[in-house]
Amino acid sequence: GEKLDESFGKTLWSDARLQQQKKSSLAAVAAGVRTPFTMANLSRVEVAMQNLIDVFYEYTTADKFTLNKPEMKHLVEVELNQLTKNKKNVEYFDQLFKDLDFDRDGEVNFEEFVSFIAGIMYSCNELYLQKKQQMAKGSKKN
């Protein structure tokens, strides 16, 4: 089965069945087949998952299914431009890429990408909750 590494959100594909499942999924993406979600009536969460998978593979190098530093930088600049518009310096991105590359192979794989997205979502949720609390305090004063 899957074993969780010490790194937050990083999944190791440890047995042969999971390796084959991963290879089949990657082969389907490479062949131009959409991600596993092909049902007509997708939930909002399933659509969000589909979009994340599609975005990752849209930016990957053909046949590698990983993002090198220039590809990851392009993905961040295009897909996360509202969140990163104030952090355009090179040192920021170099540190971000280093932090994402858990296995230090110079590339970001899907598991590392998902961990990155989860971290961003966690931070956005914290900001959302702070804003919600501020709004609640403001409405109690009236």
C-alpha cells in the first residue's frame, strides 16, 4: 500500500500494484486522454481535482511527467499570478523550488506539486478565517 513519508503530503508509491496504477494514469495523460474523471456530472471537488491534474500535466515535459525549474516558474507565474504578484524576485522562486523538491532531483513530481498546492490552500484558509473573524467582530460592534 501507500506509505507516507516524513515530508508533508508526499506519497511514496511502494508496491507493484500502485506503481502500475501510476504508470497507467500517466500513460493515459500522455495519450491525450483526460484525467480519470470522465463522468458527466462531476462535483465541485472532482472538478477542482481534475483541474489541478490537468494543469500539472499541461506544464510538464513530454515523457517525463515532472516539472523542471523553468516549467515550475512558468506554472507559478501563469496559474498563481494573483497570489505571487508581489513576490517576483528570483531568490524567492529559487527558495520555493528548493523547498518543493523533496527528493532533491532538480524536478517537481506530482506528489511534490500536490504538497505545494495543499500548503497554499492551508495558508489561504488561514487568511479566510482571519477575515471572517474580523467581519464577525465588526458586525457585533453595530
